[in-house]
Amino acid sequence: MAIQIEKACADDADKVLRFAKLCGAETDNLSFGAEGLPLSVEEEARFLASLEHSETGVFYLAKDGEEIVGSASYSVFPRQRMSHRGELGISVRKSHWNQGVGTALMEHILDFAKNVARSEILSLEVRSDQKNAIHLYSKFGFQKIGTFKGFFKINGQLVDFDLMELIL
């Protein structure tokens, strides 16, 4: 498998939204389901365009040929007192779980956070029962700093999430 990691651009908007719908339908680990993200193609294109030359945010795509199989985002908190911190998120199609896609995306996010955004602390939220994702984040030095009880409510069931951080 030859996965390529590249920065998303405005022209990727439609593909990114279709990818989100596919991922959302495959798992309950994301903040959305099969409905995908509540954005139009134009709104997504504007968002991606805003990141193309940003030093505080980035959106990467993992591609297997022309197919998007993963994505990762990073953004620095915009307020001055929090601007030393950033938050990340990673999504991978189920067909590509445990194949190094998450690792490759994480490497790119960490490089951006350290060398472009110059962040000092990275944080993320992950379902407390997502052992593979927790293993990935731990492999890169993230540590659990707490649990948010009932972070999601899916089909009437409360789902806990671990809060994790990495101090660079």
C-alpha cells in the first residue's frame, strides 16, 4: 500500500465531504454520523482555502491512489492566552485501520505543530473504549489527563471520552 499524505486544498472540498459521510457511517467514534459534516461544498472549500497558507491550522488527506482513506486536522486555539495550544483530530476509513495511515497522519500533524505553528501543547479527545486510537496517541507520547463522562450521547447511551495531551 502506497499511501500519500498531502495538504487538502479548496478543490478537495467535495471529496472531503463525501469522505466524512463514509467515515461517519462506519463508526461511532466521530462527532457526526452518516449525515457527514453540516457544510456545503462552498463552505468546505472556503475553510480548506483558509488553511492553504496558514501557520495555525492544517488539514491533511491520506490517499490510496485517488481515494481519500484518512484525514487529520490541527488548529491552534485563537485566543492569545491559549495560542500556545492546539487541538487535533484524525479519521481513517475502516478498510485502512491498522495499516499505518493514522501513524503517517500523526507524523505530519506533529511536524506542523512543532515547526510551523510552534505549539507547546497538543490535545485531543478519544473514546475511552477506542484501544487502537489510544495506542496510536500513546505511541507518540500523548498522556491521558482525564475522562469526560458522557462526552457523546449515541442512541440514548452516554459515551465517555479520554482527554489526552502531548507537551512538546
